[in-house]
Amino acid sequence: MRVDVVTIFPPMFEGVISQSILRIAREKGTLDVVLTDLREYTLDRHRTVDDRPFGGGPGMVMKAEPVVKAVRDLRAQAPEPPGRLLLMCPQGRVFDQAYAQELAREPRLILLCARYEGYDERIVELLKPERVSIGDYVLTGGELPAMVVLDAVTRLQPGVLGDDASAVSESFSPANEGLLEYPQYTRPAEFEGLKVPEILLSGDHAKIEAWRREQALERTRAQRPDLLEGTENQDA
């Protein structure tokens, strides 16, 4: 997978992509991250990417011209595949595990990191990106949401985690029926008087699976009952 990131702060991503799972994915050749500095597509000596909004109002608005030029240039440099274009925006489709799995199947993504009070609407009209939100709150810019999308999508690539079953059984995954993940334990078997549930030490895999599903249901019912609404798990 190739992921292009269009931002005015490329250094923000350098630490993220050089550590942990993202580093491993890049070293394996599973992930190629291309950072593009939006200021390289400005025309004035101040490398201006924003301006005051027409009609007045607070803040500054990201200009259309540099963004449109950057995306068109990226697609011209590497036309195949053109890439699924995502604009980080609090007004967009809420990013969840199902969305991450959908995007993980794409060979290329282009992530646009908006800044300031907003962005010129002509960016949407000309490029027709998908607007993506990581939650109902507002951040300073689109860089952190882009990192969230990049991380979630990368770890779903085959072989990146080493054990693909790890991603399959996680919270919100279809294989886990969309439930929160069950409690996990590791050594030692007892810590400060708290013991690992005996069932997990029994070696009876059928009983362990049944216990894990019941725990997942109980945890989901207590912490995220909305995930059970309209599902066959609701009355389980």
C-alpha cells in the first residue's frame, strides 16, 4: 500500500512512521509513505497556504490552489492507481474499524490534512475527496487524524502484525461479532493477590472460547451497549 500525506508539517509524521508497526511495515515493503509539503505548491515568496475568509468571520481558511495542485501533481507522478482521496474533517464520515478495513483493501490512499478555521470549499468541488472524521470534536489540524487512519489501516495489512489472527479477534472486528474484546492475562498467574481466571489455565479450548465470548458480551453490554442495538447479541 502507498499512502501519500499532504500537509504543511511533514516532520510531524517522521517520528510516527519510523517507529513500531509502521516502521516494520515500511521495512517489509508492505507500506510506502510519501510526505508532501503543501508549501511547495504555493506561488508567493511567503509560501502562503491560507487567507482570510470571504464574507468575514474568525480565523483563516486553507487556500484551494496549493491543495488542488499538490493532489494533481501526485497523481501525475504516479498515475496508477490514482488513489482514494481522504480529507481529514470533523464534518466527515466517522472513522471506525469497518471503515479501516474498507480502506485497508485499497492499494493507495491520499490523505489531506486541513488546517486553520477550515478549507476553501472548492477543494471538495474540484477534487471530490471523502471527508473523514475521527470523532465529534475539533483539533488544530488534520495531521493527528491522518496518523490515526494511517496506523489503523497499516496494522490490517497482511503479515504486518506477524500473526494476522491478532487483528481479526480485536474489538469491533467482524470475527469478534463487533463486540469489545474479552479480558486478557499473561504471566504471572497471580499478582498482588489477583489470580488469572482458572478457565484460562485449563487447556480446554472450547470452554475458553465460550468464556471469552461471554466476557466480550458482558464488557460490551456494560461499556458500549450501543454496539448491541439491533444485533442478535442484544439479549444474549
